[in-house]
Amino acid sequence: MKYKLLGFFPVLVVLWLPAFCLSADLTLTDLKAEYLSGESISFKVETSLPGETIDLWLAMFTPSGELQYITGSPTNPSFGTTMQPVVKGFTSTDITFEIATDRLGGGGYTFYALYVIPSAEPYTTIDQLLDAANARSNLAYAQTTLITPASLTQAEFEQGKQIYFERCAGCHGVLRKGATGKAITPDITLRLDLDYLVSIITNGTSAGMQKSSGTG
């Protein structure tokens, strides 16, 4: 078992030399490159093993460097360090997962999927699981980034809201969807660098946006 850095994401890379299966029987698809806080992370796991009964395992590598196993309902799964498959006796060709982001911190996530032939003996170590999967399954994985807003206290939030309505809403609109100024809704601003936003608010722009008075 090796660890390799791909871009900014720590990715678990296994020397996968399946004895019986040389093709990619398992794929993890439809995962977007980025999600905003409040969205559901959605992806599909597909297999080309119609009718064969397998145990499907799903895990995610978190920004804090922890490998967590995903279990429970595909539309409201749980995750933790206890080793167990997400679906026992899986016989379908595909399954879609929806993971709420309210329990996740911002940063890069890597999701992994593999399968094993059902066994009466539980797996207690990652090496046991990988050894069992090595004869049949490829390791499917995909990466995404969860973008979260800065954390504010309620008092800070109320102060920021007041400042916005007093100084910004006239141009950017009450709902931040734009008026004489540009739209600045969260789907736009959360993808921008914080220092860049601070610079614009502090110094204004050549397009006519006034600089901050520096008070409040």
C-alpha cells in the first residue's frame, strides 16, 4: 500500500494486480470538481457485474487526512472509522449516493469504491480488505473540493448584514443578484480568493465601485 500526492489531494494508491479481473469492473462517476456548502455531494458507482452478488465498500479521504467508511442509506449515509461495507449483497449495476455537506468541513475529498465477494468473516484491517479485493476488484476513485464560507459569530453576521444594506445593496441589489453593480451571490463569491475580495472592498475598482470608508 502506497500514498501518493496527486495535485493537492492525498490519494491512496494500491498496487492493483488482480488475478482474475484485468478490466475496470467498477467506476465512480458524476462527481463534480467543486461543491458549495449546502449542496449535496452526488456521485454514481457503477459495476459491469450484472447478477453477481458482491459486497460494495465506499470510503472517503478527508481534508484532515482521515480515511472514513461510508455506510447506511445511499441518500443519507453515515461515515466513520468503523470498517463495514456500504451495501452487503449488492446485485444491481449502479447506485447513486447523496452526501449532505452540513457535516463536512471545507477542502479536498477523495472518494474510493471497491468490492469483495461476500464473506462470513468481518474485515478488521485495511490490509485484509485490500487483499480480499485484490483478486477481483479495481479501485475506483474520484476527487472533489467542498467550498465553505468563513465562520462568523451571529453578532458578526448581523453587523455584516447591516453594513451591506447601508453601503452595498444600492448597487448590488437587496438579494445580491446585481443592479447597477455586478451580482455577488455566494455561488460567485465563494469561488473567489478572500484576499482578492478584501482588496476590492477596501480599494474599490476602476469600474466605479467606491472604496470602503474603513469604518465599522
